[in-house]
Amino acid sequence: MTSHRDMTPDEFRTHGYAMIDWLANYMERVGDLPVQSEVEPGWIRQMLPGQAPEEPEPFDAIAADLDRIVVPGLTNWMSPGWFAYFPCTTSGPGTLGELVAAGLDQQGMLWATSPVCTELETVVVDWMVDLLGLPAGWKTTDRGGGVMQQTASDAAHVALVVARDQSQRRGARIDQCVAYTSTQAHSSIEKGARVAGYGHVKLVEVDDSYAMRADALGEAVSDDLASGLVPTFVCSTVGTTATTAVDPIRNVGELARQHGMWHHVDAAFAGNAMLCEEFRHHQDGLELADSYTVNPYKWTPMTFDGSLFFVADRAPLIQALSILPEYLRNQASESGQVIDYRDWHVALGRRFRSLKLWFVLRYYGASGIRARLRANVGWAQDLAARVEEDERLELVAPVPFSLVCFRHRSGNDATESLATEVNRSGHSYLTASRIGGMSFLRVSIGQVNTREEHVERLWRCIDEEALRVA
């Protein structure tokens, strides 16, 4: 019978140093690896045994399989040639913060279960209120407050639940509740409304720049009121997924106030740009919002995951989500002097996510992060100018941030072929999308490792392949 064994601190030190070396080597060579994995479906499963190991294996054997099995199956989001979707970033400081958080293994459901997990998070999210130019009342020192959710989808789902709870407390039935968002909003809004049990989800039409039409929202609300429904929730977006379109926050907020709706603002990617004052006009009217989310891991050097979710008034949030069984009662909570973040989201358990954001903010400083954001936007503007000057290509949407959306003038087939050929290069990866039957390409500039030379390389590839697919 095999005896029980644990990894000793000395063994952890030895293997830990080896893993840091391995990760450092990966960071050095990620630009030379194909951006997309080249394995066929099922290859990784074939490389693994059919049963879990019965006997212990040496750690060196485990580490060896990183290169043998893991690396070939990676989609290299850290590649400087990553221009797909939106970035999912990381950095040395972010990774080390994640490592320390994992090693400390805090369970921050209550202040009492980890005072530092709670209070560090409170301070860091309050810092972000100032850094992003958000309403001062959203700090935990005022009526509002922020919390680190897992993703923007989780944040939206929570906002939907709170809005539903508020509506039901005013006498609405759940089958009467209506959630509104634009046709270009992230799918998590519609999914969250389903999860929260809303009776109706209405997708509002957009204008020529793919931003929500406030007049169409007003008409939809009026029609629903006439039908005996209860407008409950509306989500406006700062930087839609397809094109980074910006909804009219102030107009939507005024409608929401007029009809007693909860107004949630999804700024998952583009909200990071608000670290720079020159972009804050895009969310004029934010003081009318009830909740707001931004994902630092989408455009700053903070490692996934950790979405910042802010509320203007934390009382409805806690009222909707607080359930206190006897086994969670403690003196600190009952004193009323602490925050228990278990009441701020669906999950009870929570990780020490703020540690990696703390590491990143201190290592780079706000000025360092702003410089990266401004460089990314500048490269995007340069790329957009090249597209506009090219007779074969055309922009399909404005470029307010660092996403460039364009298509081949020869049509959908040529556009989709162009995407295929660029992605076959191995050094660059972008994604195709479609709106109303029109195919287009998205170049999302924001991966921490991307430099101007990599955008230049991408353009050369686009330029060459555009000739072949015409």
C-alpha cells in the first residue's frame, strides 16, 4: 500500500523555481509559437491515459508533459500577434500575484474568514473609482461600492437579479419583468435575464454606428407599459463586442430613471480606456447608472480573472443577495463595521483576486498603464487610416478605442477568405464577425506583448492577402 505523502517546503521551492523558469522561457518564446494550436480535435485526449494514476508520479514527469502535451494544445493568447476577440492579458506581476494568491489559499467569503482579502479588495476597487473617473459616490466610503466578480457576465447576472428583486418588491410578477439591451450587446445580458427568470427580453435597434437608439428604447418601453408589462432592467454598453460601439449613456439613464428601471453599464473592455481622461466623454451620464462593470484583464496587465463591478447604492444589492445561516454568523459581521463580500455576488466562496490587481497597479503605476492604452489606440488609428486609404478595403464602424473593423470591398467571400489567409500565417490571429448579413474582420489591439512592429507585420500580411482574394 502506497503511503501518503505531501510536497515538502524544500521540494516546493525546488519545483517552484523550475516552474518559474519554465514560465519565463514560455514568455520569451511565445512570439515564436503559432498563435493558434495546430493539433486536431481529440489529439490531447489521445495523449492522456484513460484512467487517473493509481500510484504517485515524480514531479519531473508531470513537468515534462507541459512541453509534450500542454504547449502543442495552447491557443497562445499571450502572443504579440494576438488580435482576436478582445485580449485576455497577463504579465509578470499579474502572474506572481496570482501565484501568491493561490499559495495563500484565502477564502474571502466573510471579513472574518480573511480580513486582508476583504480590506485590500475594498481599497483597490476604491482606487479604481478615482483612476477611471467614476462617480465618487461609488466608493465604499459612500453609499456605493465595488467588488471583484469573476467576469463581466457574472456582474451582469447579479445586476439582473438585483433589478428583478427591486421590481418584485414593488409588486411586479416575474413574468411581467422586462429586460432591455441593444441588438449589439453582449450575449451575457440575454443569458443572464434567462437565468434570472425574466419573462421578457427585448433587443433594441441600433443606429448606423451600431449604438443603441434611445428613441427605439423609449418606444419599446411605452409599448410594454401599455401591454401591462413592467420595465425592470436596461443595459447600455460602452464598447460593444462586435465593433466597440458606444450607447448613449445619458439618454438611456434618463429613460431608466423615468420608468424606475435598473440601469447597468457594460464597459468590460472599453472601460479600461477611462484610465485616460480623453476617453471619458464616451460615458457621459454615468452618474445616472445603477451599476457598472469593467474587466482589467481585458486591456491592462492584470491576469484573468477579475471583473470590477460597481454599484451606486449597495443597499439593494445586499438586500437581494444576503442570506445568513447560523454557521456564517460572527461577531465582526454583526458589528456592522465590516464588508462581507459573500453578499455582493452569487457564489459564497471567493478568491483573493485583488492581490494581482494590487501587484499590477503598484508595479506599472497608473501612468505606465495609461501609456500602454494610448499606444494601442494610436496603433489602431494608424491601421484604420491605412484601411481607409486602401481601395480594396473599407471600414465598417468608427474606431473610438483600439478595435478596427473592416471588410474587403469584393464582399463576404473575399472578406472571410482574407481572415482565413491571415490566420494561416501563424504569426497573427484575428477574428471575423457578421452583422445583418455583412461579414467583416476585427483587429483588436491590446495584448500586453504586442508592439507597433507586430501591428505592422499584421498589416503587411493583410496587404499581401487582400490582393490574392480579390
